[in-house]
Amino acid sequence: MTLPRKIARHVFVSGKVQNVWFRAWTEQQAGQLGLDGWVRNRRDGRVEAVIAGQEIAVREMLRRMKSGPPAAKVEKLEDSAWDEPVAPGFKQDDTV
């Protein structure tokens, strides 16, 4: 039996993604999917996140983030590999 593959992705989301509950929604969705990582606003108007866990769950989270919560209007989602350690659990971080 093969164990599920774990991956981590570094994500930037652009569009109307601040002041629309995007961070809290991301934290909620990640919890439902059993993911680790963090999410935060950036001063340039984007949302940044690191999402880690079983590959199928990470891919599902990326799919959900392309739409975001109801009040969001995602224009662009960029993701790349994340090779640094990710702490257990999922949390909101301070704006950078």
C-alpha cells in the first residue's frame, strides 16, 4: 500500500480578496480539509498563504481558493512549491 503524498504550496491570490472574509474563510476551509499552514494579507492588496498536507487535499484547497468566499472576486491565483517546514495546524498571520 502506498501512503498518500504530502506536498506544500506557496500561494498568492489577487483581486478583491481583502475585507471580504478571505483569511477566515481560508482557515475554515483548510480545517475542513485537514491542512496545515497559514494565511495573511499583504499590504499590496493580495492574500498570501502556505498550504500543506496530503496532495489531494492541497489540490482541492487551491481549487476552492480560485473562487474564494462569496464576497471575493479572485482575479489571479499563483502557486509554487514550498520547501520550508510547516507547523501543524492552520492559522491567520499578521499583515506584511
